[in-house]
Amino acid sequence: MVVLLINVLLYLSSRAYRRKLVLAGVGVKHMLLSKDRKYTKKTLTPSSLSHRKHLVFIRHGESEWNVVFNPKKRPDDKFALYPHMLLWRFLKALLVELVSVATHASLALDSPLSQRGIAQAEQLAKYIESPEICLNPEGEHDDYARFLLRGVLARDENAPTSTVACSNLRRCMLTALVALRSRICPTGHASKPRNASKAHVTTDLQEMSRNVDCVAMALEPASLPPSLGRNLKPQMLTAKNASQLHQPGPLEQYFDASECRGMKTLRSNGRLRMEAFARWAMKCDEEVVIAVGHSLYFREFFNLFTRESDRDDKNSLIARACESKMANCSMVGFELAYDEVMGSFQVMLSTLRVLDGGFESARKKSK
């Protein structure tokens, strides 16, 4: 009776609590009814691939959900795999959820970046902001990889034009904000990036999962979440060699959600969103489209837009991309081609490059 009374009082007094109830309901509905990964793959046939676009995929940093449920991704924590530690992490996360029930904060719903995830995004930012390393002609990258990296950095006058898109989930938005701070947060930099602009928030990059960590807090079209889950510090948003610290501002200062449709619907599935994103990218005027998104989405993107015969060599990079998830805050680039007549897309295998990081160990196939 007391618990019921507390819930009634919270419902009447807290808008955030009412919204969390709605989000929880959406999460349960998607867990039970989602068909996000139930779709048929189109057969790719050799054709005239006239339109092409350069894409760079960046996976988000570690999320709070990963901390609780994916301890294998923490090789530096030797106690992470102990059963009692899993129980402890779960109970601690549950306690945080209960304490913050009347606020917009949540570790599970639209799971934000963990502290380690923010550090990963900052590490990627430092790499991108070090052209003497990533653009070194004597370094590990060839001409095409350096072409893509110049588009990501967006400081060189001869760099290809580029734009940024990101998933509507908070962990991707914060990863974009930190890792690409030299272009999304241009104020206070020694030189304004050529392609400085807001990041486009899109439902088409939302993760292919039925878990509650993939329920978008920004449910409505053209909306942004109330927060990204962490207090933004000037050091997180300030690029290397900047003349002054960049002070955090409202999310509208960094993100454009005008084309975002809000939370994915039950009528949607992964293929529909991947094709929609590919069409959107093809229509962009910029030469390079940078997408900040999710591991399952990116893996299935490579599977959808390549032929099975392309993956015969299990040691090839495309085979790894189709079998394994990108590691947190890894960066992969390639060229995507479009056949207007057939309405099909194809990843050009010869252009696939790992720009930073790489792939996790391949998933085990069920027998």
C-alpha cells in the first residue's frame, strides 16, 4: 500500500517519472514484439553502380549497459567475470535507477556512456586531432584512408567536404560530441574547421535491438533527449591546441534533429532503416558522410550490402566486418555505391579501411 501511494505521488508530482513510465512501456513492448532483425536480404547482382559516396562509421564508446552486462569487454578488470561481481553490478545499477526514478537520469533506458566510454571518445578525438600521426604519409594509412581522415578532421582547405550523422540514442550523441569536437564544437578553436556544423540526429541509425537500452528518450519526432547522461565539462569539448576552453551549451547548439522521426516503431526493421540511411547519405552534397552509430547496426550493414561470395575468404577485412562487431570508438571507412535502376547499394570491397581501432573477436555461430 505504501509503495502504491509513493508511486501515485511520484506520478502526480514528477513529469520525469511519468515519462519514464512511458519509456518503460515502450521498452517492454519492443522486447516482446520487435521484429528489428527479422528481414530478408536482397540478392545483389552485378550492375551499373553510378552513384558513390564515401562513408566513415564510428561506433559509440562503452555504455553503462555494457558495464553491467558485457564484462568480457573489460579485459583490464580481472574481477569483472566473477559471478558475484555481475550480481553486484546489477544491484548497484538497480539502486541507481530507484534513486533517480523521479529524474531524467537512467543507466538502462537509452543507456548513456560510462566514464570509460567518455575516455574512449576523448582518446579518439586526440587521434583525429593529431594530423601528424593519422595523416603521416610514412604512417600506416594509404592515400584513400588519409583522404577519409582529412574529411573527418575537416581542417585542411583541400580536405573533402563532409557532414556528421548520429543515432538518436544518447551514447552516440555524446560520442559524436566528444570525438568530433573539433568540428561539432567550433567555438574557441585556433582555426574554425572548414566543415563546422551541427550533427544530424536520425532514427535511421538507431540500433537493431529489442533491449531497453535502445529505447530512445527522445520519443517524439524532431526532439532531443533532456540530457546526455553526463555533465559536459569544458575539457571534454575542447580540441587539442584550442585557444580557450569550449563551454558546454544546450544540445540544440550541437545537434539538428529536424529530420529525426523519434523512437523507431514496431513497423520498422533494420533493413528499412539501413536502406533509408544509405539513401539519405547518397543525397548529401558532401563527399564524406560520417555516421556515429552501433555495433550490430554496422555489422548488419556490411552483411546487407555485400554478396555472400564476397566473404569467402574468412581472413579478409570484409569477412571480419560481417562477422564481428566494431570495437568501442573504432573508426572504419569505405565507399558505398548505388544502382539507381535496381535500387540497390553495394559496399565497394577494395575501399574498406580501418582508420582507427578495429573489430572485436568474431561471434560464435550456434550449432
